[in-house]
Amino acid sequence: MTLLQELKSQENLMIKTRRDLHRIAELSMKEYKTTEYIKNALIEMGAEIADLDIETGVCALIRGGNPGPTIGFRADIDALPIMEESGLEFCSEQEGVCHACGHDMHAAILLSAARWLCSHKDELSGNVRLFFQPGEETLTGANAMIDAGCMKIDPAPEAMLAFHTHPAYETGTFGVISGPATQSCDNIRITIKSMGGHGAYPHLCADPVIAAAEVLVQLQTAISRRNNSMMPAVLTFGSIHGGTAPNIIPREVVLEGTLRAAYQQSRDVIKKAVKEITEHVCAAMGTEVEVQFVGSSTAAVVNDNRIVAKAENAIKTLFGEQAAIQMPFPTSGSEDFANYLEHCPGAIIRVGTRSLSDPNTALGLHTSKVRFDEQSIYYAAALFCQFALDYLK
């Protein structure tokens, strides 16, 4: 049988795997049941499990029958703190937690590809390293695995490929893009302070509320006037907290926001501008201020042209020219897959998961009612198998 025929014959198992993982959805860095499920499946296939000092996540190796290079495939495995409203009969069994980003699909795709590659490892001139990564949603999992040594284990990958569900594209199609594919992520906290005072006597104190309002307005010039307009970037503040009563000028106002940038140059320029603009505005308003870049951050994923070309060729070999869709611009979302690309070149591919027969498969990621067309598991698993065959001839 051909690759596609073999994988098609295993489609029921692929779907079962996805549903098993969907039921046991777990939050970032707490994917204990998911990790155990993946390990057991890989051991049964004959993959070699790496001994890493990590609580969740799995790194494994499919050792080819002949010498050659090593490539890496990554799937993320964590879920989101969202109450599922998909109406699926195999809904998450964890209240308030569900796979609304499709990471259960990702894990099922990579396990399905791994199963086929293990049964055909004698045909490979080289190896495939598998990364089932925790904590992508919190941008902490990639570094956790890297710190545990996953990119230094012999044999280490010389190229990597990752994938993500994409409800905008129909099942059987894939989104490809060279260069920037996602945007970086930096979370910002601005704390503006003053002595506080009476709302009827604002002239007797500095007002952090007015300072915060001016900061919010002026910070948008970091995008419109400091950043190169040909380099996409977004600066959004989604949280403002301050005050306890309408007639009290508070002592403190806290703004929290997120910066996304497709290019490192933009990221550096805007971060500097945020600090400079905020400090100067607050000084002019007579308030004190602290600007912090908090929590986990990640650079933009920059797809390697050569890896993209190989993935695109594999797509067209399997499913025809029309299956590879050129994405016009990078997504504004962020991905800590970028951290692996500090060690070797790689690319992330978008997997179409929209079914014309189910409108809920066209809903946005991170929404409670989103569903994913399970047929896309077969298509994506085939892509990764073909990519491995092509790379490890």
C-alpha cells in the first residue's frame, strides 16, 4: 500500500487517539495524564524515550535503519482554562479546561505520524526526534524542554517542523509562509503612582488616572511613529485597574498590555519607545512610574525558506498544487516554537481544520464552541511522514 493508503486504514485509530486526549485536557505544565498517554503510545510503537528531567512533556527518537541526519517534529499538548461548549460527545472531563486551541489534534497528528514512521524506520537514512511539548499557551514549555537538554541529546535535530490548526483553511489544505510566520510576545505592566487626594481638589496632587489616560494615547505613537510601517506590530492594553471611589484620586493605577511584533528590530524599537514615552509622560504629569516587561516572552517564529520549500513540496506531492496555500502575512499570535529555532532552522505550517458541513469548525481558536475536523489528522500526519521520507532519503 502507498503512504496515503496505509494512513487511511489507520484513521479510526487516529480519531480515537485524538478523542482520548481531548477528554483528559490539562492546563500548561500540568499535563500529567497526557504525558503518560503519549509515553505509553510511543513505547508501544518502539520509539526511544529520552530521559529528561521534566515533569510533563516527552522527547523521543525514531532511529532510522541507515545513517543520516536527524530532523525534529514538535507538537504542543496543553489545554486552556475555558469551559467547553462544543457539544461533542467526548467533551473534556476536566471542568473549566478544554482543548480550544487544537493541541489534542496536534498530539494525535504527531503520534499518528510516529506510528507510521516507526513501522517504516528501516527506510529512513537518518532519524526523527519527536517533541511533545508542554506549556505552549504560557510560553514556558519550550524553554523547559530546552533547559532539560532536548536540543543537545545525541542525535540532535538539524531542522525542525511544527504545525498548528487553522480554522480559516479547509481540511486537506495547508498554510505556508517563508520568513516571519508568527509575532513575538512581550507582556507589559505599567504602574503609575502619586500621593492620591480628594476628587474635589485635584490641584493639590498629581492624578495617576489622567496620567494613565495620556500614557495610553501616546503609546500608540510607538507603533505609528517609531516602528517601520512595513514591519507589522500590535500594542494592546487590555487591563486598567485603579481607584476605589468616584471622589477619590487614587494613589496608583496599573496598566497591563501585550506587544506583538513580526520582526526583532520592531520588537526592540517598540520596547524602548514604551519605556521612554511612559516615563516622559508621567514626569510631565508629576507622577512616578515603573515600566516592567513581565512573565514569559518569546521571539517571532521566522520560517526557514529551505524547510518551507521541502514542506510545500511534500504537500504538493501528496495532495496537489491547490493544497498548499501561500499565507499573505504572518499571524499576530505568538508561538514559543521560536525558542527551538535558536538552535536549528525550522518552520511552522498551518493545518486546515475547517469542514464545510460543520460551521463550528470555522470558529476562532480559544473559543468555547470551536470544533476541529478530525479528518485533518490524516492529512497532517501524511505531510509529516512524507517530509521525513523526503528529507531522510
